[in-house]
Amino acid sequence: MVLVEACLSELIQAHFKTDVREIDVIVFIHTHSRDDNYNPHLHVILVKGAFFPSNQDWKGF
């Protein structure tokens, strides 16, 4: 789950060509499919917006 956050953070920073944005991500493991088959996978919620730690302001993408 930490790797998912790191990859998304790198992708966002590359897109905006800056490293001062921080993202908020919620990641959780889901182990079964709807028909109860074992199917481990991750669900990722990426919060719309970014946090600028230098001036404590929040900005939307």
C-alpha cells in the first residue's frame, strides 16, 4: 500500500513538474470477489486536491 502511494505521488509530481505537492491517498486490500472467490486486489481513493506544505494552503487540481 505504501508503494501505491509512492507511485501515485511520483506520477502527480511528474505531471505538474514540481515536488512541492503532497497527495492524500486511501488504499485498502480487498481479498474476495463478489462471488466469494479469493481475488486479492487493492482499492485506491485519490483525494482531489493537493497540499502545499510550504505555505499550508490547499489547492484543487
